[in-house]
Amino acid sequence: MLALVDQLPPLLVIVPLFGAILAALARKGPIAWGIAQIVAVAVLLIAAALLVQVYYVDTISYRIGGWAPEIGIEYRVDRINAPILLLVAAIAAAIVPFAFRSVAAELPEERQAWFYAMFLLCLTGLLGIAITGDAFNAFVFLEISSLSTYTLIALGRNRRALVAAYQYLIVGTIGATFYVIGVGLLYIMTGTLNLGLIAERIAEIESARPVLAALAFIIVGISLKLALFPLHLWLPNAYAYAPSFATIFLAATATKVAVYLLARYIFGVFGIGFISSALPVNQVLLLLSTVAIVVAALVAVYEDNVKRMLAYSSVGQIGYIILGLAMATASGVTGGYLHILAHGITKGALFAAVGAAVFRNGGSARLGDFAGIGRRMPLTMTAFVIAGLSLVGIPGTVGFLSKWYLVLGAIELGWWWLAAIIVLSSLLAILYLGRVVEVAFFREPVAATARAAEAPPSMLLTLGLLTAATVVFGLRTDLLAGSARAAAAALLGTAP
Amino acid sequence: MRFDAILRVATKIFLPLVLLFGLYVQFHGDYGPGGGFQAGVIVAAGFILYGLIYGLSALTRIVPPWLVETMVPLGVAIYAGTGVAGWLTGGNFLDYSRLREDVHLAQETGVFLVELGVLITVSSTMLAIFYAFAGRDRS
């Protein structure tokens, strides 16, 4: 037998895969839930062990099937993806308790076990995208996570969930196709699918045209998956009509992993030097993300469905992340990377609070049906307020950290206008979150909320964990910022 | 289609040939075009043909829905289990080379098992989709 510690990278993907199989065979919702919880905790432990190994020993390289990276698949854990793996695993472990009551209430009994199987498959796919060092393997995992996501969304109670899932299916398939075309071009030009080897060989290619085409296809393809403005149209409906638990999971992890993949390609494969000399990618990303931040926040202000409001907010927050990456400076990339982690935790907490409220008010996400719910569910809505402060970027919360680095990055480049936009757009977040708080706390309860009770303990556990994380990481700034700085240094190639 | 003798007889003649061709594509995947995906679709097409001509209830007697729903994850389990066998024989995940004495035989065995898993999952998934559409009015 081999040392278990050497086999952790594939275990991270295999454990949720076997979990999905067991959940599908279990047939009973509560049993499948138990499997999901055990798997999520096991995955969290593995991801934590990998992170420790990366930080205190070295980058991990694992050969699937014993094949050399040149021809086989390499799993690679370094300072760039280790925190992402931990984020996905931690979110999964923290939110599965929420699912117990929520899924039982929202899905018919015969579909609950399949729902958990799909959740675990999606987890497999997301962890796989983040851990693999192989361009085509990333595509396979992208498809695994996407196909299971379509199913998760389509299982929503509202019939519009089907349309939302179909919309995402079309857009997601186009995105995946673009990505694989780009990968194909890279394979023709470099003769390998290993990301590290592609990066080495790309510098020696004389005819740059196919590489440029690959760059364009890959960036557009991944941008569809991460819902970069104006390719975000699938996202609001998908988040609004999916089952609450699926929305929490997807909002906190799925787009974040896609952003990671984009960052990996821009900095780790093509190289920022090559990109900025060949195409105005940075300027385009900068423009789109700035527009996303402002427009999405404005739309969110006028949105009457709370889930759609938070979904538009997500489009804007993804804008902040891309903005940081497009700055391509140490502070900017640190801010963008930090915002991947910060926003994952924050938006997870916000959607969990809304999911708990929807669980108690009869299943409506309309703002009017939240009237007075703050009095009936004080703990839930207090958590919403704390997470909301983090979304705005109030000091003492994790959202402040990332915005700080983003503003710092903008000022270092001398772009005062951009710093102003970042700060002013954060104030827009006060507006739309303020509307929810005003309705929830200062209005008389309506029929939907009159008999609402505090959320069940299982949901409060999830909510408490995520909300506490926004505060703890906001106060202990070195924890996340340190790993983000290390990741940014590795991305920019300035690591010691 | 109960009284359409031509269709019923033709189906009975075709069915073994379709299944045989499915197995040919499955095992020929080592040497030429083919493999578990294509074979799975062909095998499932044979069953679906039977279901179209003889009726859904006749097909569910042969392949009941619970069996289909078990086969979907079972195929994945065979695939992943083959990978785990790599661990048990002292290699990396999905390393087949120690499954048998001879390295080349071992590699072929590993791929055979993986393709078997693919066949099972793909064919049962096709059948599950067919059942979902064909049984829509009943449920």
C-alpha cells in the first residue's frame, strides 16, 4: 500500500464521485443527505491537508495512471489553487446542513436522493477543474460540473426553473465549446495538453495567429461560464429559480472556480506579457468589469425579487474580481483573488439567509413577502445584515479586505477615477441591501410572514458558520490576505 | 403495433444483430473506432427498438426501471473502482499496469473494465431518457 498522503490529490475528486454514486444508489433523501455531509467534511479535511502540504512542503504534482505529464494527466496543487480548493470544500461542508430541511421542503421525495447525487457530482467537477493541471481534463470537469448544474437548476419548484436551466444549458454549451476549440488550437501548436508545458512551449512558437485565436476562444468561453458582463444573462434566472440550496452552492463556488480557471490561463499559461503585447485583453476586461460593477448594481437596486437582486449583485461582484485581475499588478491581483474568496463566503451567507426566509414565508422571494420578517426571524435577518455589510465592504468584514486591495491597486496605477467607481458602486450595494433591510425590519408583517418562525437549527448552523467566517476573516486579516498575496505572486511570476 | 406482423418479425430478426454489433463495437474499441460510448448507444437502441414495437410494458418486463436506475451509478462505480484497483496494487490512481503479471495484458484489462463501466452507464442512461419520455403520460 502507498502512503495515503501521496494519494490525496485524486482522493479529493474520487471521494465526492463515490459519494455521488452512493447517493444515487441510496434512493432515500435523508440517507443521501447523510452521505453528502460525510463526503463534504472528508473533502474539507483533504483540501486542508493539501493546503498545509503546499504551504509547508512544496507544490504537489500527481500523475494519474503513472503517466508522465507530457502525455498523461497531471494533478497539480500550488499556492494558486490550494485556497480555491479549500474554499469550495469548506463552503460545501458548511452548507450541507442547510440542505436537510430546505431540500425536503422544495423537492418531491423521489428526486431528493438524485438531487444530492447531482450536488456531489457538481462538487466533483468544481474540485476537478481547480486541481487538474491538464487543459482537456479541465474541460471534462467543466462539463461534469455544468451538466450537474443544469439538473440542479431544473429541479427548482417554479416551472420557470426549466426555462432558466435551458437558457444556461445553451449558453454553457457554447462556452464549453469555445473553450475546447481554444484547447484544440493550443494542442495543435504545442503538442501537449499540460498547462505547465503549454506555457513553456508557447514562447517558442513563431506563428502566433493560432495561439491568438486560442486565447480569444478560451477567454470568451470561460467568460460565459463565469457570467462576465455582458455574457451574464443566464445567471439571474438560474439563481432565482433554482432550489435555494443549489443557489447557495452555485453562487458561492461555481463562478469562482471559473474565475480561477480564467486567471490560470491569463497569467499561468499565456502569460500577461504575451497577452498585453498581442491583444488589448486587459483593456477589454477592464472596461467590461467596470461596466458590470455599475450596471449590475443599478439593476439590483430596481429588482423586486430578492434572489434576482442578489444574482445581479453577483454579476457586479464578479466584475470586481475581473477588475483586479485586469490591473495585473500585485495589489490588483491580490484584491481580485481575495475577492474570489471573500465574495464566495459573503454571497453564500446572503443566499443562505434568503433561503431560510423563503423556507419560512411560503416559498416567495418577492420583496413584498419579506415584510416584517426581521421581527419573526431575528437571527436569520441579523446574519443577512452582517453578510450585507461584508458585501458593501464595511471595515471589520472580509469584504472590506478585498475592496481595500482593489482601491489600493487602482491608486497605485494612478487611476483615481477607478478608485472612485469602486467606492461609489459599493454605496449602491447599501441601496439595494438597504431596501431588503427596510422591508424586513421596519414594515408590519404581511400574511406570508405573519406566522413565520425562526429558521430551524440546521439552517442557522450553516448561516452562523458563513456569517462568522465573514467577520473572523475580516478581523484576522492575515489569514486570507496572506494566501491571496502568495497566490498573486505565483500568478504574476514574482514568487520567491 | 400489435397487428403489424412485418415490424414485429423484422424487429425479432434485427434485435440479436443490433446487440451483436453493439458488442463488436465495444470490443473493437481497442483496435479501431468504437468503445463504450458508441456501443452503449447501440445496445440501448436495440432495447428501445423493442420497446417501440412491442410496447413499453413489454420492455419494462425485461429491463425494469429500478434496474436502469441502478445501472447508471453502477457503471461509474466500475470505472472509479478500476482506478481504486490501481491503488490496491501499489500504483497511482487509474494505474492499470500491475493488475496482471504482464504489463501490456494488465493495461488491456484495465481499459476493458473501464469501457465496461462506460457501456453500462451509457446504455442505461439512454434507456432512462427513453423511459422518462415514453412514460410521461402515465405519471
